[in-house]
Amino acid sequence: MKVGRVVGTVVSTINAPVFDGRRLLVCDLLDASGRPEGGYLICVDTVGAGAGEAVLIVDEGNSARQVVGMDPAPIRAIVVGIVDEMRVDGEAVVREG
Amino acid sequence: MKVGRVVGTVVSTINAPVFDGRRLLVCDLLDASGRPEGGYLICVDTVGAGAGEAVLIVDEGNSARQVVGMDPAPIRAIVVGIVDEMRVDGEAVVREG
Amino acid sequence: MKVGRVVGTVVSTINAPVFDGRRLLVCDLLDASGRPEGGYLICVDTVGAGAGEAVLIVDEGNSARQVVGMDPAPIRAIVVGIVDEMRVDGEAVVREG
Amino acid sequence: MKVGRVVGTVVSTINAPVFDGRRLLVCDLLDASGRPEGGYLICVDTVGAGAGEAVLIVDEGNSARQVVGMDPAPIRAIVVGIVDEMRVDGEAVVREG
Amino acid sequence: MKVGRVVGTVVSTINAPVFDGRRLLVCDLLDASGRPEGGYLICVDTVGAGAGEAVLIVDEGNSARQVVGMDPAPIRAIVVGIVDEMRVDGEAVVREG
């Protein structure tokens, strides 16, 4: 899994029920110091994550289908949780709230 | 998932029914600012995406087989939607139409 | 999926029936301009691809097992087709024959 | 599989039973000389790994679900063991205890 | 699949039967000229590969579980064969024995 930060959204007309009423988030991937590492993933939101929030991402199809409770579904990356704190080498590199 | 842009096509003689009558698109992968990041994927088109259009790509075999409704099928990356807008840090980095 | 070019072969003694009588191809991965991007994959040939030919590669275990018609089988990357033409930005970056 | 080193933890509110009572570890990935290679993974701990310990990581959904004994579960990377020693070219590049 | 070279071993206490009595090999990944490309994988040995030998690696969970004949099992990368020869552009870039 990876830690990311919500930086945007994607609006797309998709002919697959799994996307109905679900937001697609642009999530910058963070490195172990809590800074953007340069990559991103488009993730389906399952927790109501807002802009700027740090999130835990699982990028695997079966995990994603299980979380949304729909199989089959063409989906791979999802946000499974808001990150309250990420500590590395004793320092809080990510801390929310 | 990733956002890409259709930049070309591949014509290939493939002995697998899943490819009959389906176009193979060359999709540049876009970074979070909407510009090509350097990589690409060959994706099966399922939405009638045209040259220059921004698209949402799912790169996972089970997702791809579910969208085309054929299993087994040797297929991994598909275009699942046209991207109408991708907003990052409050700015529309991709906007169609 | 990716487009590659056959540049060599691997001879290996493997104790798995799926490899009996099948060639292992060294395939350079091509970028969107049709040039080697630096990486490669060892792919099981399923179409009789020859040295120098451009090919379509699917790198996913379930796809590979379906094409060879053998499951279980320890196999992941396969050549599924010869690429006749790859067009990018209106130009033929790969054209065979 | 990869060898990593535990450098931190992530605290996240996740609405999925598989994460209840399990720690999420920030694991730097190590290169073949035992030094951090720059990347990391957030892994579910299954062995009680402590800060600074070298660990063996399996980054695959089915493996992860099998180790935690819960399926379905949105989980991909897990720590499956403490690394006692990693020897490369006759030298112990990682040695614990 | 990829070609690698055995450069070391990992000793790890793992509470999963699939690892009992099996060696974990540190395998440098080789590029298409037969030289280390910088990455490596920890692979379960299934062929008795020795230090310095070139090997064929399959990095996929289902393949790995099939080769070891144990499912479920938390395992992803395996050595499936010793590479006798890897020829690229008419030259033997790897040749054993």
C-alpha cells in the first residue's frame, strides 16, 4: 500500500455501474518523508476523503472490488482510509487535523 | 487507474477472439499536470475514444476481461471512459470539448 | 499491453510442461516513437515471431495461461501478435513487411 | 519478494475489519547492498516486526489475504518474516541481533 | 519473465509452511546485454540454482504457488529454470557451463 494526498478530481463518463455516484480522486503519491514523489494514481473514493487530505491507497483489483462490494467491476486503485499520522524515524511526516 | 491521451493506434494480427473488431489505442500516460509523463500503454478501446482525447485507463486483467465480457481473454489494459475534466490544485489540467 | 521487438532468445532447462516446445523470446520494449525504451521482457512465443519483428506483449499471468491453454502454469509474459503497424501522431513509427 | 527495513508506522482510520488491531508499517525497500533504495511500501505487520528491523515483504493481494486469513480483504503488502541475514557476494549486507 | 543472476541468499524466520526447507535467493536482474540492471528480487528456489548462475524468474503469485504446489501460500517470485544461454542480436550475452 502507499500513502497519497488528494490533489484533485477526475470527471469522466464511464459506462460501468461501479463508478455511478463515486468520486475519482487524483492522489499524489507521497515518499517516506511525506512529500510528493512525482507519481499519482486515480483512485475511487470510499471514505469521503477531501482535498488536501492524506490517504491510504490500495492499488489492486480484487481489493478494490471487495471494498466497493461489486464484482465484476473494472476498478483497481481505491482510497481505503484517511491517514491520521505517518511517523518515520520518530518524526511525524504526515499529521492531520 | 491512470489518465492517458490517445495518440495513435496499433494494427496487429492476433489469434484471439477478444481482439476481433476492437481497436488497439496507443495512449500516452499523463502526469498530474496533464502533460505526457513519458510512458504509454497499448489499450483496448471500449468507449470509442478518438485521437487526442483524454481517457481513463484501467490496467488490470480481470477488469479488462469484465469490461469486454469475455473470459478467458488475453487482455490487460483498457480504456473505460473519456475524461471530461481533470482538476488538480483547483486548476483544470485536462478539459475536453 | 506493450509493443516490443524480438531481439533474441533464452535457452533454459525448465521443469514445467508449459515450456516444452515453446520458444522464450527476448523482447526489447519500444517507446511510443518505436525505439527501444531500455527495458525488456522474456516472453513465451505463441505466434511464431521471428528476430527483428515487432510484437504485441501481454504481461499478465492469467492472460498467458489462457493463450497457451494450460492452467496451472508458471508463466506471465507472452507475445500475442505480430505488429503490422503502430501509428503515433499520424506517423508510422513501426511498419513491418 | 523484497527486503525492507521498518522505519515508521501509519495510523489510519479504515473501515475494513482486516486492519483492526494490525499495525501498518512504513518499510524502506533495501537494495542488494542492504541500503535504502529510495522507495517504500506500507505493509501490514504479521510478525511483530519492530522499528529498525529488516523484514521480508510480499507485495501481492492473494498472498496478503492468505497470511491474515481473511478473504475478502483490501490488502496487498505484508511483512512475512524478520530477516536474520542477507548475504550478497559472500558478504553479510544485512545481519540482525 | 526476467533473467537474473544468483548473488546471495536471505535467511528469515517465516511462519508459513511454503518456506520450510526452501532457499530464498537474492537475484540481480540482468538487462538485455546480460549485465546487472540495478534491481533485484528475492526468489524462492525451485531448481537448486547455485551462486553465480543465471536463472529465469517468474514474478507472479499464482505461478509461484503452482510451482511449489501449495495454495494458499504467501509467495510471489520464483526461479523456474537455469538459463543455459541468452542470445541477443546474435551474440551470447549469457552462457553457462
